[in-house]
Amino acid sequence: MPKKYHIKPTPTAPRFMPVGRSGIIDWEEDCLKCTTCVKKRCLYDVYKNRAYDSQTLEDSIDYQCKNCFSCIQNCPRGVLSKTINPEFLRMGDAYWKPDIIHNTWFQAETGKIPVSGAGYRGPFSGPGFDAMWTDMSEIVRPTRDGIHGREYISTGIDVGRKQRYLKFDASGNVLLEMPPLVEIPLPVIFNVLPFGNLGQGILLSMAEAARQIGSLMYVTPATYGAFLKPFKDHLIPLLPVEGLDLDAEILEGVKMVELLYAPDVLACIQQLKLRSPQLVVSVRLPLDPKARTIAADLAHAGVEVIHLFADYRGNEFVEGDAPRFVKDALREIHLHLVNVSVRDQITLIVSGGIALAEHLPKAIICGADGAAVDLPLLIALECRVCKRCVAGKSCPVSLQNIDPEYGGKRLVNLMCSWWSQLIELMGAMGIRDVRRVRGEAGRAMFFEDLERDTFGALFSNR
Ligand code: SF4
Ligand code: SF4
């Protein structure tokens, strides 16, 4: 029996003091110096391990405090109080919220699933993926228990074109030619990062993590270098159709290539296939209103993989109009491919707006086979989404100097946490193969659908 897939985390502390969610204000002047001070009773030893960063004047309490409020509530003189950190609130933007950044740092440090404790106190619904709930009907007594290793839950996918049916000769040999496939044990590929000072350290961190978890990463000619050669089994060169050089060094030894969509992409695929028949060739297609028709045409023409990409906040590319979120556009394209009978033959990868572990299964339920992840990787390496690098300014966490061994561990930890959450979700759904999650919209509820079904008739005349 093949060995079970497993990702092993390695606790990896951040290099820089992370921006904390809140700060503790300590009015020491009024302190009674109790022998059993509430600070000594902190379950997380936050006061005991307290440290200051002399450069940034940051206090470790701001990051390490778990906000249990025990010390605040139990101090007899009430000298301790908590306040939200304004720097924390300024991090990221409307989509990449401070909580997402904070949780990603925690996962990259520990490899563990973040637990908010004491129930969920957030809003009932929200925009984007927050308007979608997954079926957890088996959560109390999962029929598939992969979480504790009692049953194997597979998170692997095959990237490539699949035959619609099989044909055998009298001796049971397959008569059809089988297209090449690349197997990855987790439905995640490392995407090109949307910004950041992408030095060798970051690329090597990604390549090392991709190797360790058995996945793949995209690399462009601008960022490729001989230092990535040892990782060629895990690289997907991302190339423009125009000026495609079939003898380029970047193509040597790779299993898969991705071409940026252009009207003459099919001719280029043919050239690549003539040169290396076992190469899986993918087409990267912008998620816009034309994507549905183009995806169907490409699938009918025999394309193996289509990578639909939205912008980094998960919106489709559309001018002037309100863009649809990736989950809605993806659902529509997936269903269209089902209706024109080509969905099962191709692999659909999606990217843009995949920010949290839960977004991965949600994208798969909406019709993707897997997702390409970008900004969470940069955040795992301590990025604060301040975008100073975009303006040509220095990076507050010196990402250009990152040590690949350290970076690789942080990325493996993040993927370990995402993988654990995927397994947990599939266990709660009673599904033991991630390929069965694809397009299972019946196992999810969509807020817009519920609202329309419940209130549509009442308010339709308004
Ligand atoms: S609020 Fe809780 S976790 Fe934070 S310092 Fe006080 S006792 Fe420790
Ligand atoms: S921390 Fe800021 S400057 Fe550094 S990579 Fe992230 S966005 Fe860019």
C-alpha cells in the first residue's frame, strides 16, 4: 500500500516582530505588587516571555497575547487594559484584511489550524467567498475520518487531459492513447507572486516548499535562473505565445508548461507537443466575460489544462461594469463546460482572491480542480501587504534577504495548515477524495440563491 500523504510542519518563528492585533496598556504606577499577580497567571506566559524590538519599538505582547482578557478582568486595581493596535488596522486592504494576514502568519509559524475559540462571532454573511457555506452535515460524527488517520482522505489531483472513456482490446489492454498527466498530492500550485521584491531567496523558498509538498510552482523567464535547475520537476514555465523559443533553457526537463492566452495559442501548443509529446500544456486565460466561450473552444480543441485567473482580489477583469467575484464567474464557466460535454476532459485551475484555506475547497465546489495560490505565500514569508515595494521603497521585513531554508519551512507550514483544513472539511462532508468535491454545488449554500429563493417572490415588484 502506498505511503499516506502527510505534510510535516516545523515551528518557525518570524524574523521580525509581527504587527499585533492589540496592545496592553499597563499603568504600573497604581500597581499593588500582589504576590499572585495576574501577569504571572497568564496561561500563555506572554508577560514572562515579553521582549521588545529596539529597532521598531514593538512589544512582543502585542503579537503573542491571545486576547483571553483574563489579566484585564482579574487585576484588582484595574491597571491593565487592552486597546486595538492602529497599525494592525492599517494592514492590507478591503479584501486582504488584517485578520487574514494575522492568521496566515500564525499558520506559517506553527503549521496549525487557527482556532478563534468560543464560537464564531463574525457576520452571518459577507461578500465573495463569505457568501458561501459548505455542507458540514457529518461534522459531529464524520463518516470519513482522515483527520486522525483512521481513513485515508485523498487530496491529490491529476493535472492534464483525461479520456472521456476507455477502450480495451480482447486481452484487456487499453487501446486509446493516454494523454500525459502530472499528479500533485494537494490541489494547490504556487502562482507567480503579484508584487514584492522577488529575489532568489523568495523563489528558492517557494521551489523548496513545492518540492517538499510534491507540488508545482510557476516561473517566468524574467525570474528564472540556473539556481532553479535542481527543482525542474516542480517548475511550470509561464511563457508568452509571441516569440516562444522551443529551445529555451527554462523548458529543459519540465513536465508542464503554461502559455498566456493569445488567439494563436493552439499553434504554439502543437509545436510544444511535437517537441515533447509528454509535456502537459496549460493555457492561462483571464477571467472576463469572454472567458466562458474561449474556455469551451479551447476544451473542444483538445487543450489539456485551462488556468482561469482573476485579479488578486478575486474580481474578474471587466471595464466600467461591476465585476463578478471569482466564485460566480467560475461556477458559470464550469456549468457551461458541463453543458457542452467537455468538462470532464480538461483540468481547470483557478487563481485570484484565494486568501484562506477555506477558499480552496470553495473554489473546487464552484468547479475548479485546483487553485494557484499567490499572495498568501508572500504573507507567510512575513509580508505586511504594505505595498511599499510597489512604490519602489524598502521592504519593512527585508524580503529580498530571506533565507530559502527558513522561507521554505514557513511555506510548508502554511500548506500543512491548509491541507489539514481541507481534510477536516472533507471529513465533515463525508467525502474521501477531493476530486469528488469538484462542482459539488449541492453540498454548499450560496447566500444570493437563498435570498432570492426566500425573499424573491416577496420583493420582486419593488
Ligand atoms: S489577555 Fe490573556 S493571553 Fe493576553 S496577556 Fe492577558 S492573560 Fe495573557
Ligand atoms: S512587506 Fe510591503 S514592501 Fe515587503 S513585500 Fe510585502 S508589500 Fe512589499
